[in-house]
Amino acid sequence: MNILIIGSGGREHAIADAFARSPKVKKIIVSPGNDGIGGIYECVKLCSHRDIADYCETSRIDLVFVGNEQPVEDGLTDFLRERGLRVVGPSQAAGRIETSKAFAKDLMQRHNVPSARYGKANSADEARSLIAEFGYPVVIKADGLSAGKGVYILEDSTAMEDALGALYSKTDKEGVIVEEFLSGWELSLFAITDGTDFCTTVFSQDHKQLYDNDMGPNTGGMGAVAPLEEGEAYREQIELEIIKPVIDAMREEAYPFCGVLYCGLMITREGPKVLEFNCRWGDPEAEAVLPLLKTDMVEICEAIIEGKISEIRLEWKPGCSVTLVLASRGYPAKPDTGYPIRISDPLESIISYAGVKAGSDCLVNNGGRVIMLTALGKDLMEARKIVYTDAQKIDFDGKYYRGDIGLRSNTFSIGLE
Ligand code: AMP
Ligand code: GLY
């Protein structure tokens, strides 16, 4: 089979690697990909939905996998389906579960899915009065897509004014969501669904803040671990109280979700609550989860398209994975880019290329998150050791990474309530 993957980051690189392990796959093409991925798989730049569909027909693409959320919001999945192509990825209407936080919150409220209390504000003044009602700490979020950077946790009114200033300069008329602050510990779970049935993956955990000990601004994610065994005690409850009602509601409301539903969850003292849904694999969670997957990626995708997910049993390799993000100085605000990337010794970790482009004689950093390194080990500590040793073998000016990926306690801290 020939597979076309849409996207350009570390996640799409990891998705390509997962397809490459299938004996059914002949050729993998990534669009647009990046110059790092281009050293391993063919990358093509296709400028419009029509170009992508034409390319699929002329290059005999058997399956298109849409890796990121922007093309879903832009209607690519619908367009390709109308052209008769086999596509994995939700429709634009179903993608609203990620592309509009207001849509997701309203859906959850209608169907009693546990999540933080919220209100919608269409102006800074409306946001101020909602924040006054909720009290501090409080969370505000841009309604539309913001690459993980539109969420602010506010402790006081100075932080509120800074965040409102930043949000209203970025989000235009889209409005913001004000949310109750949830305390607990976070984890991610992916539901692979054909719109009716679903199967869930191992649990994983992103580390969203920029600095160690979960300090600093939110980012797209600085590292991930899988599997997260502490999640298992909550799996049944999450499937019954969160995933099933959402998938059923979306089908019944005539926008069935088909693809990979990302559930970002907080385990609170009252049980699991939804922080966010995304309409795709997480990044960097995909880099941690997919190398553990033993089940054939093509079989999974065919089951999504053909409505046969009930026949899939996901199988996993033993052991643990740790993904470490190597980021650019200045990320997430203003990444400092253009510096040569040198790799001094062979790596034991899997490398996924994200914000890179070709320089004169080697790759240079070209974005906030540059490289994701993933190590597999018999346990978390072994994987950590491998990934942190390898991180030192890669060098570029301004390279930054967190030192504590995988060290969270995942319990309730004392005095949290
Ligand atoms: P989101 O993009 O909505 O997942 O938010 C990004 C990150 O902000 C989450 O992973 C959490 O760490 C944090 N966050 C979001 N919403 C809340 C909330 N209601 N309470 C506490 N932390 C939150
Ligand atoms: N890891 C967070 C995300 O993919 O949205």
C-alpha cells in the first residue's frame, strides 16, 4: 500500500515509522514533512486540497492519514472523502471537539461528561466578571486552535490583565473560555474509533510546562512517557463516563467522530475530568506511544474506515518509553532559529524531526520544538537514562530541554484542596 501522511512535525514522523513497520506498506510519503523527515521518507509539498487529492490519484495513494488538526479545521478530510479517497481523520464538523473549546465544553455539559465548570466571554470585560465569579486560581483559554499556547493559569489580577492582553491581541473575535482550576494529576488517553465502537491505547503523560517541576508557561509539550500504569485504576471509569458518552453523542448529533480521539484528563479527588479533547494523536505523546504499538497500523486504519474497530485488539510491547523534546531558546514565545544541528555519536533513541530545515551542510533548527528523542527501556528509569545520554549527543546553539521528564509522582499532593 502507498500511504500519504499529512503534517510536518515529530508526531507525523512517528506515525510514518509506525506505518513503516507494517508488512502491507510499500511506500510512505509525508506532506509537507520537513527536511529531517525528508532524509528518511519522501516528502512532497502540496499547496491546496485539490493538489492533495490530485496527487493521491496520480500517485496511487491507498490511504491518507491526517496527522494534525489544522487540515481537519480547514475541511481537508471532507474534501478528500468527497473525492472518493480513503482517509483517516475526523470530518471538519467532528474536529470541532478540538478546534472550538466552546463546542467541546457545551457538548460535555449537555451529556454530563465530567469537566471543569466554565463560562464563555466575548470581551475582556466579560472575562473579568467571570473571573471574579470563579475566584483565583482560575484558567482562561483561547476558544480556537493555539498549538497548546493559548492556556493561562491565573493566580491574581496582574496575571489576569497580562493574559487578557495577550489573548485578545491574538484571538480577534473568537472569545475566551474561563474555567474552574482543577487540581490533581494529568494523563492522556487515545480512543481509536470508527464513530460507534472504540478501543483505547496505553496511558501516556505529556509535560506541558516549559521548565522542570511544571513551572513556567504552557507549551505544545516538552516530553512524554508511556505507559502510565497509574492510569489503569481509572480506565473503566474514563471509558464509561467520558469516551463512550462523547462518541455516542457525536454520532447521534450527526457528526460522528472517526479517527483518533485524544482525551487530555485530570485525575482529581472526585475522579477523572476532561481538560481537553483533540482530534488527533498528541505531540509528543505519539512519539512515546506509537513505538510501543505491536498491532499493524494499516489494520487499525482500515478498521476505522470500514467501521470494524470492534474487531481490533491493540497489542503493546513490554517496557516503557520516554520522549524528550529538544527545543529552541526562546520557545514558546519567540524561538531563536537557524543554528546548525550536530549529532556527535550514534543514538540509541529514536529520533523524530519537528522544527528543522536544511542548512548549508546540515540541518538547522527552524521552530520551537526541534527534535523529539524517544528511548525504550525495560522500565522508566532505563528509558530515561538512554534518552538523557542521547540528548547530550545532539548539539545546537540554544538547545533547551527539561531534565525531569518521567519523574512526576502522579499522586495527590498534600494540602491540595
Ligand atoms: P489544554 O490545552 O486545555 O489541555 O490546557 C493545557 C494545559 O493547561 C493542561 O494540560 C493543564 O496542564 C492546564 N490546564 C488546562 N485546563 C485546566 C484546568 N481547568 N485546571 C487546571 N489546569 C488546567
Ligand atoms: N501534547 C499535547 C497535544 O498534542 O495537544
